[in-house]
Amino acid sequence: MSIHSSSFKKQTTAVIMGRKVYVVGVGMTKFEKPGRREDFDYPQMATEAVTKALNDSGLPYSAVQQAVVGYVYGDSTCGQRAIYEVGLTGIPIYNVNNNCSTGSSALMLAKQLVEGGIAECALALGFEKMERGSLSSKYTDRTNPMDKHVGVMAETRGLEASPMTAQMFGNAGREHMEKYGTTKEHFAKIAYKNHKHSANNPYAQFRDQYTLQQVMDAPSIHEPLTKLQCSPTSDGSAAAVVASEDFVRKHGLEGQAVEIAALCMATDLPSSFSENSCIKMVGFDMSAKAANQAYATAGVTAKDVAVVELHDCFSCNELLTYEALGLCPIGQAGQFIDSGNNTYGGKYVVNPSGGLISKGHPLGATGIAQCAELCWQLRRMAGARQVPNVKVALQHNIGLGGAAIVGLYRLGFPNHLKSPPKDAENPAINDKAGLLRAAPAASASSAAASPAKPAAAAAATEGAVTSAFVFKEIAARLATDGAALVKQVGGIYRFTLSAPDSTWTLDLKSGNGAVSKSSLGNADCTIAMTDSDFVKLMLGQVDSQKLFMNGKLKVKGNMGLAMKLKVLQPAKPKL
């Protein structure tokens, strides 16, 4: 009997409909191998994703009324620390951890805030800074949340030395092979497809293409899975701005608004543990339940869907999910793959982004990155990845432990759809686009009306003022205010600047303070930056946090002391 039969549908919970909710802006970073990219800690990656999402929406951060942030690996309140780099507006910020479905869980909560009238505009942000290698448990002094899942596998298949998640999904694949005659080649074809799709995605961690034979001949991880059929660990972030219909109309965002027609979550059912099935244990039934609820909420069926971003943590799971989502009948995923109905030219295009296998899988960001890809597809912005005639798009994101989330998207105002931006300005095909919005060109009249810059500020722009001049001015200030500055700061700075022979020590720890062009002695805080950036910082022309976030200001030692640097900036620079 089909899992999509009426008997199963009776298990779905009733949905209380609220206001319509729209995605009005999306943004993401390129997904990276952990540690590959310098200056890419979670605050930096989150800032990049949020900046892109806000610029896509055309809204300032001050328009965001609440934020939900998802991450799996990190201390409490990392969400606040990440968003504080964008703005300090005092809004509520919630932190979410739901394993690999964390990103879509954050998105779902942001949607519910708008849907329920608590906010008109909300931000969903996901990020992850991961360690290299296979996932592992972090806590050994308490019950593992997946002990019941592992117990099912141990009873039915035993335990091997391969990575635990690869065993779980690989064993589900073995079960499908035994029940339905699926072959190793079917799983390999999925990875072959996803690596091929990612070649057109500038955000993908991997963009290399492989032959089917190369996929099958890659090192074995856990039969039937080879290395090229497993998602990697990744660093990265994604963000989405969601808003109510009133907000969309008030701000003229109809041309880019994508309706979240449904976003439904299901957790484990008794079948996950009672049927001695690895297929059920890895979430088949909860995916099916979430899908049924989503179809019912949106008033569509699987036949209406054209493009799918689903959770291919392993190729085995993509195959299982075809059936759980109703893209093909149960037991027929092999034929579905052989017919080409999972790629361009077929009935559906599944994972045009490259999916988790090739795009990457920073756990907290994955679900929102799926949303971004589907929004770009619906807005006709996906370039070489574009799926033709998309009217309904489907998202599937699952986390063992467990939670499965299925979303359905469609254009909110099809008659208002804007034309895609030029390639260089299109964030869907250019990962650098959308990061910084160009300032509007000043008109001649406004330029004439603008007051002249102070001479020193103009000179700094032209490079006439150097760090030596700045330190001369600081020494003059110490002569009059030195004791007060020492009391306020209480530390020794060392500045290593890019100009030749330009290392300075500023002692604000004793007496009236002192400035010396020297690298001798101990310092509490060492600051490295270019000579010109230092001058602009001390003139108040650039923000220290922005320099730090962009990797242009590097700090060693006492970070609190570095944050006191601003006391050296006069309210009205004399320089």
C-alpha cells in the first residue's frame, strides 16, 4: 500500500492557516571546505549572507523586526554575535539547532512569526563553521539523541567501522536494493547527476564533473556508497528575508516576492523504531508525512512540481526521498532514475544546485540555501541552471534525530515578476554580486551643495597624511589629556603598519602615556593593518568593525583593548 494513501493522510495534523508569507530577499556565501578560506569565521560568513539577502530585498536591516538563527556547532547566542555585525537594533533573536534540518527550521519559525502577525518582516539566517572529517558526537557524558536510531541499525545490520551516518543511510540503501532490486549504479547515477549540476553553481564547494565510472570507482565509504556519493563537511551561510503581504505591497516588492505556499515539519513516527527497517529509521515516513501535509496546505500535488532541492546527504537518501515525496511510486526509484526523470529534460529537475553532495553541507545553512536556489529558479535568475516553466518548487530538508521539513514555493505575484538582472549583478550566477550595493552617483548640484572636506581629510584620501602624522597628533594629545586616557584605556598597543619601518608602540598604561616608533618591550594588544587604513580609521572615515570583518584589521592579544581604540578618535578630528 502506498505511503501516500488515505490511511496515511489521516495521520497528518490539521493546519491552521494564517497570513500569507513571502520570501523577498535571499543571499548566501560560497560553501567552502572547512578552514580553506581565511577570515571566514561565522560572524563574517553570516554578515556576507545577510548583506546579500538585504540587498536583494532592497531593505535596510532596520526593517527586520525579529530574527531566527540556525547553527549546530557553536556556543549559545552565536546568533546574536553573528547578527550584531550587521546591526544593533535590539530585536528579538532566537537560536535554533535541529541537526541537519536546522536551516529550514529557522526559516519555518521566521515564517510563523510573520504568519501569526507577530512580525511584518523577519530574517532567517543559517551558518556553520565545521571541523574537517566525518561528523561525530560531541558529548559522551549523556544520552545520545540518536541512540534509538543506532539501536535499530545495530539489531538489523550490525555496526561497522565506517562513519556512523554513512552506515545509517548506506544500510537504508542496501535494504532498498534487497527489496526492490535497486543497483549500486542507481545510487552512483544520482551523484553523477549532482556533480554535473554543480558545475554551473558558483556557490558550490565542488564544481568538478565525473564520469559514472569514476563515481563508482571512488574509495568505498560504506557499501554501496563511495566517497563521491557522500556530502562533505562545509563552512558557509545563507539568509532569507520574509515578509507579510501588507509589507510586500507597502514596499513595492511584488516583482520579487516568492510565496511560501507551505512549510511543514514532521518528526519520527513509531515506524522509525518498530519495523526494524533502516529505510524507516532514516526518516522515510516523517518525510512522507511532511510532504503530504505540505501538498494539502498548498493545494497542489507532486505532479505540479517542476524543480526540487532535496536532502541528498548521501545518494541513498536522494533515492529514498524520490519515493517519500511521491515523485515516483514506492519501489520504482531505480526506473525513475534510469528514465532521466530527475534531471533536465525529465519530469523533474532534482538538485539543480548540485545538492549537498556537490554544493556542500554546512548544516545550519543548508535549508536556507535550498530556499535561495528555489527562489532564484522561480524568479528566472538561475542562468545555466534554470529549469524552464517553473511554477511550483519543492524543498526537502531532513535531520536525523529527527525532523523532516518539506516546503513548497511559488511566485507571489506572477504578473509583477521583474526581469533578471544582468549577469554581473545577478547573485544567482555570480557569488560576488549583491554583497555591496553601489552608492548612487552624486549629481552636479548635490556635489556643489556639499560642504568641502576638511583639508586633512582630503589629504588622507589622497595619501598625503601618514601614520607618522597621526602619531604626532596623538603625542600632542597625550601632553594635555594623557593621564585621563591612561585611566580610561589601561594598556599598551603595538601597531604594525604597512608603511616601511612603521611599527609604533602606544603606552596608555602608566604616567601620562607615551608614543614611540619602536617594537621593543611587551604589548597587551598588537594591531596590524595598512598605513592608509590606519589613517582613515583615526580620521573617523572608516569603522573599525568593518575593517576587522573584511580582514583588513588583525588583532592579537587583548580584544577588549582593541575595542577601546575609538577613544583615540577625536569627536571632530583635528588631523
